Amino acid sequence: MEKNSPTASTGKVRLANCLVTAALLFGSAASFAQAAAPAGAIADCTECHGSDGLGFKPGVPHINGQAEGLLGNMLNAFREGKRSTNVKTHRDIAAANVAPLAKHYAEQKAQRPKSATKPELVARGETLYQNRCADCHLDNGRDSDKEAPLMAAQDMTYLVAQTLAFKSGERKFPFLMDGAYKDLSDDDLTAIAHFFAAQDQVAPQTGRKRRR
Ligand code: HEC
Ligand code: HEC
């Protein structure tokens, strides 16, 4: 699917304009900061994640509909150097912008474009997912809470890279996830990534109540 269609980018520009207008209408910057991310802070992210949270190119994750608390944790991990990143903007996020940015992207309900997945890998990944990953990545990866991310319809290039990054040690395992990875090969893990990427992204569309 073509992600950067003119309609999609017009939508992004329109939203950015709305936010600027809203910022002006709401008056004082201090009171506005409680309600939404400053438009300037979101502008630092749109080049790659859009204002609607959809990644613009393979390898950039979709961050729309991700649970607010988890997004805040992710941004703090980047800022504090607990999660390595090549993106300078991630390291430079101002502490005061973490909560409003997390709120903004958690509220985005855009439909994630599906990556091309291989059916035989999706089938193999499903069995592995049920046995190894389903306890925490609930509902085929569609459930997002403050601990585990929304995985459904995530960008495949990003998913494969991150799935392998835990195995290689480039990214630190969260509590107990290392046990789930025991004896899985790179091919097994790639199949699980295909399975997650192939799922319909239901939760953010329906606005289903998330666990806290
Ligand atoms: C130059 C492109 C670029 C910019 C600008 C950028 N990001 Fe990212 N973002 C990425 C890439 C690539 C990743 C994948 C991990 C990595 O390489 O750090 C990522 C990962 C993330 C993640 C982790 C998602 C997950 O599922 O673990 C979050 C959250 C995020 N970005 C939020 C933001 C926010 C908020 C901003 C603006 C302040 C921003 N990013 C600016 C490219 C970018
Ligand atoms: C004990 C709970 C648990 C199990 C079991 C588990 N995970 Fe996770 N997983 C997590 C948590 C918590 C995070 C969030 C980590 C973070 O933010 O750094 C996570 C994050 C991830 C991410 C990063 C997603 C992103 O957007 O950055 C990938 C990929 C992943 N898990 C794959 C797997 C796979 C594959 C399995 C099964 C082999 C699995 N996990 C089993 C708890 C678990």
C-alpha cells in the first residue's frame, strides 16, 4: 500500500495547522501544555512518524494508539539513554514534552497500513506466538498496556529488526521476556514478526478500554 499518498500528507498538514490554531485559541502556553503537546514538539516527530503516528518509511515504527503510559516509558528510555537510538531527536526530547507527546500519539486512531507478509511465515509464527509470546502480548498483539506494546500491523521491517535486537543483546529484555525467547532461531523470530505484522489493528480503531 502507498503510505505517502497526497491525501495522507494533506491530513497530516491539516492536523498540524489545527494544533497551531488550537494553541493560539487556548491562550496561555502553560494551561495548554496540560491539554496537548505543544505543536512545536510534535513538529519534531512528523518527518518520520507523521502527526498521526504512522511511520513514513520501512523501519520507522507506527506509534499511534500505543498506550500512553508505555509511550511515556519509551520516550524516557530514549532520553535517559536506557534504550539506544540513532535518532538524535529522541535523545533531545525535553522532559516537559514527554507526557504531552505520549498523550498525543496514544490518542491517534489512524489506520496502520499493512506490510506485505508471507503466509507460510505467518502460519509458523502463529504457533510460536501462542506457545511463547501470548501471555504478555495479548490478543494477537492487539492489546497495548503500560507494559507491552501494541504489535498488530506494526511496520514489518521495524518488527523484524526489534525482535532480533533482543536476541542479539542490542536491546535489553524486559522482565521475563528472555525466557520466552529460549532456543528460538532467527528464522523462528522472523516468523513471529510476520505474524504480528499480519494482524488487523483492532484496539485503537474501536477505542476498546485498555487495561491499566
Ligand atoms: C529521523 C526520524 C525520526 C524522528 C525525527 C523521530 N523518530 Fe521516533 N523512531 C524512529 C525510528 C527509526 C525508530 C526505531 C527505533 C530507533 O531507531 O530508535 C523510532 C522509534 C520510536 C519509538 C519507539 C516505538 C516502539 O514501538 O518501541 C517512539 C515511542 C518514538 N520513536 C517516538 C518519537 C517521538 C515522540 C518523536 C518526536 C519527538 C520522534 N520519535 C522522532 C525515527 C524517528
Ligand atoms: C513476560 C512478558 C513477555 C513475553 C512472554 C514476551 N514479551 Fe515481548 N515485550 C514485553 C514487554 C514488557 C515489552 C516492552 C519492552 C520495552 O518497552 O522495552 C515487550 C516488547 C517486545 C518487542 C518490542 C516492540 C516495540 O514496539 O518496540 C518485541 C519485538 C517483542 N516484545 C517480541 C516478543 C516475542 C517475539 C515474544 C515471544 C517469543 C515476546 N515478545 C514475549 C513482554 C513480553
